[in-house]
Amino acid sequence: TYDTIRTFGLITASILCAHAQSLVGTVVDQQGKTVSTAKVTLVDPAKGQRRNSLTDSAGAFSFLPLPANTYDLLVERDGFSTASYPGVIINGNDQRSLRIE
């Protein structure tokens, strides 16, 4: 049935994510309040490739699955200074979590 297929899909996705690299995080302001609709850009400087994510109402963003590599991370939002984090290393099976202020 549909429920069985849907459940199987969720289990499969969970298994795949458990063995893949990921980068997730939360963007907060100087007072510790979450920042929604911030543009988070993950850059592979060696290949010139970019991936974008937009923070949700809880300030959360995610990049998954993600190849092991060294990345640059940029965070932008109107009314805030652009934050730059060069050299974010993601190794095999890393599941990194960042808090960005």
C-alpha cells in the first residue's frame, strides 16, 4: 500500500543519510535570536560549484548529501553583514553542525 511504500522510502532515505556527509546549522543574530530567510551558500573553490540554502523560520539550513571536501561558507541577509567561513572541512561520513552568528 501507499503507507508501506512511503515508510520504506523514509527508512531508505534515513539509511542513505546515515552514511553520507552532511552540513547543517543554525544562523542566529548577536542576541541569539534565529535569523530566517538568510541565504547560505556553500562553495567548492576547487570546482567553482555553489549550492544554496535558505534558512527556515528556526534559522536552520542544510546541505545533504554532500561530497567530502573543503568548502567555503557564506551567509547573507539584508540588514546584516555578510559572514564568510573559508576552509570548512567535511571528511568521509562527517555530519557537521554549525551555529553561525
